[in-house]
Amino acid sequence: MDTDSPTTLEEEPRALDAGVFGPGLVAAGWILVGRGEVLEQLARARRGVAAETAAWAARTAWEQLLVEAVVMGVVAASVAFAAGPGRRSLGVLLAAAILFSGLSGWPVAKAVNTPIFEGCLSLGALSLGGALALSLVAWLRETRPRLGSLLERPLVILVLGVAGLGLPLFGTVAKARKPPRMPVREVVRVLLDKQAGFEVVTQRADAPPSIGVMSPFTDITLSNDEFDTGDKPALLMPPPCEVSFRVAQDEGDLALVTAAQIDQAVSRRGFGESPGDRPALLERANVESVAVRFEVLVDGQTVFDETLRHKPGEDGSARQWRHVGTAGKLVLNPGAQVTLRTSFADQATEKFFGEHPFVVGFGDLVLERWHARPRKRAAPTAPNLLVIVMDTLRADRMSCYGYEKPTTPNIDSLARRGVLFESAFASASWTWPSTASIFTGLLPYEHGVLSNAACNLGLSFETVAEVLQLQGYSTAAVSCNPLINRATHFDQGFEHFDEGVRMRMTEEVIEDVEGLLGRLSDTRFYLYLHLVDPHTPHQPLESQLKRLGAEAPEDYPDEEKFGVIIDGLDHYAKKLASGAGRDALGEVHPEKVIPASHRRWLSDRYDASVATGDLFVGRILKRLEELGLFETTIVVFTSDHGEELLDHRGLAHGHGLWRELVHVPLIFAGPGLQQGQRVAVEVSNRHLGPTLAMLGGTELAGAKGAINLLAPDLAASDVFYSTSKGTWKGASNLELLGRRSGDWVTHYAPRGAAFGEEASPEGDARLFSIQDDPLEQDDLILDPVGRPQAALEVQALLESRKEQLERPRGVSIGVGRGGAQLLIGVGYVEQGGEPDAKKQEELNDGGK
């Protein structure tokens, strides 16, 4: 037989040899580029990832893609070459299947990275075309011996490898080395801080410039994105007024962020016997509007000059903050002298308001600069951080903490995968101060977020989000509690910050959270979720009510008032706090106020709300798994505080420091963490922030005495907590201090006294034994051993508070009308009854 003749249909195909490698490497390069394009398109189309990030992220795993592409390319070429003349069609189909698998990732890749049945990039057509091309080469190789021998030569294999695989590989690696960059804000100076350096040029004798809060317009039904009218910390400058400051030479080029407006109190009715009774200043002035001129000068040159008017009945579009500079930023050079000026803009305004000071001014007043930082990819040793704070969740109502009802099956599963802290305590028994401690690693008296009158998280503080951004983390937050918002500066360090103007149950945001996880999944991220399902107004899912066997009484007193849902729990909490059910000795008897069926429902509906939150946590964890993020994400679950459910004859939170109000869950789970570990050491939630920073490869430098909660040698330390909303033996709105140390728990009210008595300089205290009385029911203050021990504990507690107060901190400013409306909406205060709002009203009203 002529060995040079073409192969006949009856003959077997020639054995595989080195000739498959050249075409195989070309196919590998094609798969490498194609698979990168598939991943990029999927990231953009399916997860909403930005184009630049998707292109970069699709190629950062080039090493794995390279191995897979070479294997699949060579196998596909081998199959095409091995198919004999009578089985050419079968060879084409098998090669197409292999190429399809290489391009799509099926069945090895996660579902989120496989475009099965979506027709992404016409994978079927691409695979079939590639298979036909390989089969054509195979046919030519079999029928043209010279081509076959040519493909076997090392030099040809090298050339095909370089051209077919080397060039695509070079392009892929080049893209992987150019990560997208994210904007990072650096606050250089907060001009509303104590050390701002303002020089007062002109001021009113009866109303000098001061620091406060301004609210141009308040409507709790509007989103913050609809009208830019929300509360801002501001330099209050009743006209005529002029102040100036200078940019230091060593501060470099900066941008001033500020905006001008008139406070709404000038045209809005104020507090009286009932809401809206006091006439507005414009009504008393008998003028149609108030007009104020605002000016900003830089080195004597006017850069902003605008006259603003307020009229009764205007909507938010007319009351928006007027921002200074381009895109809300005024660029300043080193050494620049900046002057802020307010003056009357017409005679009518000057005639009346020259004698009646009112609030106008400039908000924000921050000097900042922006940097661009490269984003990074997560790895087990440099993990993503997902923090879930379930607002108002007491630890002892969770099944993983021993509760008899199966309220938290999904969180229980998370705990089995990681580390559960049995004795974690919040730094406060309500949201603002406790969350500020999580963010900064500081105690309330250090960060200064203490009350409605001091609720702004100072911009000079370093937050977890800020330090993680510097490590290449993409940062995002979703806040379902409207108190955690931009206006109070809880957005520091977050590139994406989703907030609402009312309590939003997780059901309302779960799809957004799942989508956000998808958009973040291709970068190393820090995602903070502040969920509120156990917080009033309780809205548990019917499925969870049924699962836990909860049944509502028909006469339970839920109601809607002033557009706000008043939960029955808040209704009864208000009654008990006002003295209902209290006997002559000051003892509260809830059974005299709350029927037995309602007391049962208070507890059962809370449990179902906890279970509802757990259900959505399960969805979030499932989404993590779908995205293939379990191996690169540490999940932290905790709460900002607990909830009293008549444990000490009270309801709700913030009013005390009982265990049920400050004992919170704390769970870590993820790569590198021991599974199923339970830690008994008592810890504070203020150490969560520093621990997150350490997990991210950095530190919270300002957090004095920071502890790594995951350190193997974790030792017990004193736990400090407080509240400014305390009730104590019949008195309300008191400062309460608490401390857990060794065998003792101390509650101390510096202005507290026995029921019906005047407060003494020494205050009043309670003392409990941690070992003998963990639920804090037996006060030992009158015990022969308890009284001297309590004196020692109180002294140590006061020394700790003094030490905290002596540490430098910025000015923490309170709520304006917008914040007061939020407090009403979340149940912390009553409509028209917020004392801090009244103080602000008096300031806005010239003290009258």
C-alpha cells in the first residue's frame, strides 16, 4: 500500500502525536479570551457590575483560567484529530461540547458564572465554529501529510502557542494588572469642630454665631434623594453676621463643602399645648416672606452670592440647600482666606427680624480632599467582610443562645460554622450610641454620640469603613433604621449608602441587598447591613407567626397616628413609663395595665419578628453561596441592643441597662475561623470595629485599648455601657451608667434617688451578682457586703467615665426638626413632645 496516499474511509485514524498541541494552544487562547468575555458579560448583565470592574475582575483569576483553557483546548483538538473519516461529524459534536464547556464553565463553575440557556455571546455558535475549525485542521492534517508533519515541528508548535495563546494571555494579564480605582474621601478639617479657627468679623449682640442644626424643610414621607432639605450641622449666623477662616499652607489644595439656607422655623408653626399651636415668626411679623443674602468670598473675591426667600406653604423644591462651588465643592488653594457673610435682603425682613433673631447659616463646613484607590480582590487570607446588625435583638430570644423556641434556624447554622460569643454586650441600650461604638471602636463618652442633643458622629473620628477603604475594600451599607443616616454622618467611608426615612423591614430591601452583593462580588468588599425586623412597629411574616404558633388578640392596640404606625408595645411602654400601674411605693405592676392575652402577644409577636429577620438572613447567606463567596467572606452577626419585654416590669429599650437590653448576639463565621466554637469571656461591642479592621489588614488607630475578639488568648475585661434616656425609680430622662467587672454588675444613676425623694449628690446605685443572679433580679445594694462593694464599683465606674471624657473629641450636634421627626417615627419620642426639639425651637425663635 502506498503510504503517501490519502487515508480511505475504511482506514483507522492515525495515532495522536505532537501535532495536536499547536491547534490545541490556539484553541486554548480562544477559550481564555472567550471565557473572560463571558465572565465580564455575566457580571454586567446578571449582577449589575460596573463595566470597568467587570472587565478587570473577569481576568484577575487568569492563572486558573489559563490551566482550564489549555486542558480544554488540547482535549478538544485531540478529539477532533482522533475522529476517523467516518466519524467526523461525531468528532465535531464532541469538540463543540468540550469548547462549550470551556467557554461557559459548565458544569464546574458556580451557576452565577455559567450562562446556560441564556445564549450569552452565542456560545453554541462559537463552540460549533471552533469545533469546525479544529476539524478542518484535522482533516487537512490527515489528507495532507506535509501539513501533518509541519504541525508536529517544535518551532511551529512554539509559534502557534505564542501567537494563539501567548498574545491572549498577555492581554489577559495586562487587564488583570490594571484594577479600577475608587474615590476615597479624606476629611482634613471639620470647621464646626472646637478648633475650627473662625474669626468673627461682625455679629449681633443678641445672637452671636454658634454651632447647631438647621432644617430647611421637613417631610418624613420624602426620601433624602427627592429634595436636599434634610438636617445639617451648621454654623448658625443670624444676620447681619460675618466670619472668616484661613486654609493653612501645609494643608495643601482642598475643597470646601458647604451649603446655605434659612431654617424652616421662620415660616413653620412651633410647639405649644398641642402640635403646631405656636405661630410662626412670619405670622407674627405680618410679612409675606423672609429674605436673606448669603455670600462667600475667597481672598476678597466673591465666589457665591445668592438671596434666598422663605414663604409659608412652599414645598421642598423651594427649600433645598444651596451648595457652594462646582458640584457642591469649592476648590481652595493653600493660604486662602475664606469669608462667610449673611445679611438682610430687603427692608421688610430687616424691620422685623432686626429685633427678632432667627436661624440661618452655612451647613456642613468641611475641608476635604479626594484620592483614588485601586480596588482589590478577596481571598481567604484577605476576606470580604459582611456585617449584619439586627436592631433590637436580645440574645436570649435566639435558639442558638438557648431559647426554647426555634426562632433562628439560619443564624444557628451560621453559628455552627464559626465562633459564637455567649456574653457580648452593647455599649448602650439604644441605637445611636451603640452603633457609633461599633463604627469607631470607642465608648459613648469618647465618641460623644450620647443623646438626641448629641447624635452626630464626628467627622474627625476614624471609622471601620474609612480604614478598610484604604486597604482596597469596596464599601457599602444598607440602613433600615432611619437614625443611621447621612445627616448624622454615619455614612463616613461608605461609597454606597442606602437609607430610608422610616423603618424598613428586611422584606422591603432584600432584593436590593441581594443585587448589591452581586455588584460587590467581584471586589473585596465591606458590606454593613442594619436590619430592623425585631424593632417596632413589628411586622412579622404570617409564615413565621404560624410556624411559632403565635395568635393575635383582636383588641391589641396597634394604631396609626400622625402618619406613623404606633405599635401596641410602644403604646404600653408609654403608659408604663408615665406611671400607669405604679403603687404608692413606686413598684410597677404591668398586669394592672396590660391584659394577659396582650402580654402573651407582646412576647409571641416579638419572637415571630426575630424569626422573620432570621428568614431573610438565610436568604442573604444563600446569595453568598450562590455567588461563590463563602470561602472568601467572613460574616459577622450582632445587634445594637436588646429589648425589654416586662422582664423588669418595663417595655422597649433605651430606658435602662438591664441584661435583656444590653446582652446581644455576636457571631463570626468564615475562612480561617474555628467552627462550632463558643466563647464565654464577656466582651463589649466596641471591640467589633477594631476586630473588623484587623481582619482587613489594618487598625482603628483612635480606638484606645482595642481588643482583637478573635485572638486565641482573649482575656476578660471590664464592660462599660450607658444610656441618656434612663428611668430610675419613677424619674425619667436620666443618665445611667453600667459596668460589668469580675463577679459584679453595677447600675448607677448620678442624679438618681429612691422613689419620691430628691436626687442626692451621691446619686443612687444597684448591685447584682453575675454568678448568683445573672438575670439581675436581686439588688444587693442593702446587703452588708453589697453596699461597700457597690461604693467601690461606682467609684471605678466614675473614674472610667472621667477618663473617657478627658480624651479629645469633636463637637457632637443634636437633631433638627428632621431628626425629631425620625425619632417620633421610630418610637423614641412622642409627637410634639421631644425636649431637644423644643430647645432647638427656642433657639430658632430667638429664645422666646
